[in-house]
Amino acid sequence: MEIPFTKMHGLGNSYIFINTFDYPVEDEKLHDLAIAVADKDTGIGSDGLILIHPTDKAEVGMRIFNRDGSEGKNCGNGLRCVAKFAYEHQLVSKKTFTIETKAGNVTAEVHGDKDYVEEVTVDMGEPILNRSAIPMKGDEVKQVVAEPFVVSDQELAVTTVSMGNPHAVFFVDDINQAPLTTLGPIIEKDARFPESVNVEFIEKVNDRELHFRVWERGSGVTQACGTGACASVVAAILNQTMEKAKEITVHLAGGDLYITWREDNRVWMRGKAETSITGIFFWQ
Ligand SMILES: N[C@@H](CCC[C@H](N)C(=O)O)C(=O)O
């Protein structure tokens, strides 16, 4: 198969995008295709695969597959890239439009023009906080905030947030010492999270800034995670270390995102999206 693709990234969180308006791909091939394109040696190299697809539920649809071929329900960096692609390729004509995800519809606004969209703002919707909806095992509570969490003999405190996909957020004193590659993969697969979990470590810099590192479910360490940055700001506010309705700058490994948890309970994200390669992927 010769598959036309575009490689895009949000702050270094990179995906291979296939425009299925022009090039439909059969469902049963997507798991293997995601693994194939993501492979840096025999494929293109990325954190996964994203389909930009037609839908009657929104102006454009997005499906995201992690590096291991598993499907995620949401992807903040992917959404900004899909919005940029859709506007620059004239799949949509207005600067504000809806995108369908497996976690529901979101509204995106592009900043720039048809030749070059530089930034995108996305209304990421309301965070989901009930333990059972994360999902996380244990007695039902409305919010899991700074709950004791022992893993590999270490006593941590976890705050969990779903942005349509599950996140476990941990505060650290020094982001450079965060146990990303040691505890990240263990927490991802911890039995308390029946659907696995994305793992974030955050360090508060001041009332308006956070340092952030992520171990993503299905992809491992990535340079950035948009839903993770939203979840981390919600977690910081739930822990009463930051305030609602103020824009927080999240410093990710690949750059900055600007996140606000508004008084109406919706989380807004603003940040860059970039195109790096277009080409043809040859797949046997
Ligand atoms: N990188 C993404 C999230 C991708 C999906 C995630 N790994 C999952 O399985 O939930 C983002 O920018 O949000």
C-alpha cells in the first residue's frame, strides 16, 4: 500500500496524520499501521497515528492511536494539529469549528491564515473527576485528590483527572528528578487503573506556572501531552495550589501550553501546532 501522510507535532508530541477524506483506511488495519508508522527504524517515527476523518457529528473527526497500536479517546496536541490541517487544507472554511473525538465533540479556533496557522485554542470541555469514571478502582468518591498511593515501596500522593482519557498526576519537588522512566511504566499498568493510565509529574514554579513531564499510556515518554497538561492544571487547582479562571503556563519538555480552567468548569488550551513532513508511506 502507498499511503499519503503528513507528520505534524504539538510541542514535539508527533503523529502521522492520514486524511481519510481522500484516503480511507480499513478499521482492522489501524492497530498495525500505527505501530508501523511510529517505528523510527522501519517506519516514519512518531508517537502514534491520527486519522482526520469525515463525520456527520462535527465538521471534522479525529481518531488517535498510540505508538503500541492502542486507541486513545482524546489527544490535546493532536486536536491542535487536526485543526491546523483542516483549516489549511480547506476541509473547513470557518476559523472556529467542531472536531469529533471518541470522548465527544470539542470546539477549536485557529489563529493565523490559510497559508499558515500558528496556534490553536481548543475548548477541551469539562474534566471528569469521579473515581469510577477515571476509571480507578476503589470506593466511589467525587474526586481523587492527593490520595496516598504506594508503588514500588514509594509513598506518593495521586490526583486523578479524566479529560476523556485517564490521567494520574503526581507533584514532585524537582522536575528533573521526576521518576518518569522508573515509575511511569509501572503506574501506567497499575491494576488500580483498569484501562491503564497516562502518568504526569508536575512541579509548581509559581502561582501561574508548572513544570510538567509525562509518561503516556501506550507511547511512553513523549515531549508533550495536551490532555495531560489540562489534567495537571485541574489537579493543581484541586490541590489548592493554583486558582481557577487564571491562565496557567505549563512548561512541557517540548515547549509551553497555556491552560485555563474557567469558572464554567470548562478547560481551555492554547498552543502551537506544526507540520514537519509530507510523503508517501510504503506498507507491505
Ligand atoms: N498525546 C496526547 C494523548 C494521547 C493519548 C494517550 N496516550 C491515551 O492513551 O490516553 C495528548 O496530547 O493529549
